[in-house]
Amino acid sequence: MASNMTFTMIKPTAVKNGHIGAILNKINEGGFKIVALKLTKLSAEKAGEFYAVHKERPFYGELVEFMSSGPIIAAVLQKDNAVEDFRTLIGATNPADAAEGTIRALYATSIGENAVHGSDSDENALIEANFHFSGTDMFV
């Protein structure tokens, strides 16, 4: 059974380029309820911990450096079929392949700076939400 929760981050370049409001608007228009939200900055250590699943991949160092380069928006979203529906809303990882009107097609600058993170499974959504928020910070 699909979960009704997912996790997202608006990444540093999208924050720096002033796309927070537009991306949050797309999330709202997509039928998601924001149940936790904060502006924060990841240290290199915390970014490395969050993306530890990619530690053996060649892009890991660049990813950690990028994700700790500036402020991010972390958010927990609620909706039926949240993970799958959010992955559809954000589009393909490579913005050149992302469907027209998706968040990444509209606001990403490259595959590495693809505007937003979206959980890839119900299990990871819970892990990622708990990485950024305590239970008392989520209003579900």
C-alpha cells in the first residue's frame, strides 16, 4: 500500500535563483499538503550523511559540495500516493528529459542542479523526513 507522505528539498541553486515561491505553488497546485517546512543549510557532513546511499558513485563528492553550498528548503508533503505523484510532478532527474511543466523542466539548471529532491520510495520518504524534522515538527 502506498504511503501518503513524501519528502522534498528545494536545492541551493533554485533557492538562490528565487524559485521557492513558484516551486511551493506548483506543489500546492499538485494537491499536496505541506505538513513540515523549513529554510536550513546542510553542512558538508550532514549532506554526506543524507546522500550516503550514493557514497560509492562518482558524483557523490560534487553532490555533497553542491548540497552544502547554500540554503535549502526541506519539506514533508502529504497526499494519497505521495511518492509516485511527487516524482511525476518534479519530472526526470535530467531537466532535458523532464516533461514540460514539471518542476525540473521549469526550474533546474542542469542534471546536477536539478532544483528539487524527491523521495524515491515510501521507506526513504520516512527516513528522509525524520532526518530533517522531529515528530513534533510535522503536522500530519
